[in-house]
Amino acid sequence: MKSGMYITEIVTRLYQSKHIKALYPDGAERLNLIFAKQVYGCALTEIIYRICLRYILGFSDEIHIEKNNIRLCDTLKYAKNRTMDAEMRKLFDL
């Protein structure tokens, strides 16, 4: 991830989905589902991680996101070692 704009667009589209709206009419509940079970991301550096958290999760003082899957993690070494799948499963408790 960089600034978190791409993930924010994904969250927006999921949030506005007619199907998900029908299943979760409450907006806060819907956002918590999206952040807990549908959106994942890794930030390469601490500064990018903090920017992402602020940009992605700092949109409202009224809605509390209970769980998110945004992590500080340099995935390059896992990609090079071909261990990405196993490492991401550990990182995100999958």
C-alpha cells in the first residue's frame, strides 16, 4: 500500500454494494464487516502504515472500526522467497 487510496476505493464500493447493504443495512456494522473480513493490506514502512491508518480509518469520529487488517509488513522478502501465502496467513490469522 501507499497512501491507502486504492483500499479506500474498494471499501467504498463494497459499502455501496446493494447486496451487502441488503445483508447489513446498518452502516457501522457494514463497515466493520468490510474492514474485518474483506479488506487486507500491507504497508512497507512505519510512515506509510500510519498514513494509511489515518487515511483509511480516520474518516469518522462517530464510527468505531473494531478490527482491521492493515498491517506493517515488508512483503518483498516473502515474494522473493516464495513464502508469501504462508506468511500472509500467519500475519492475518487466516
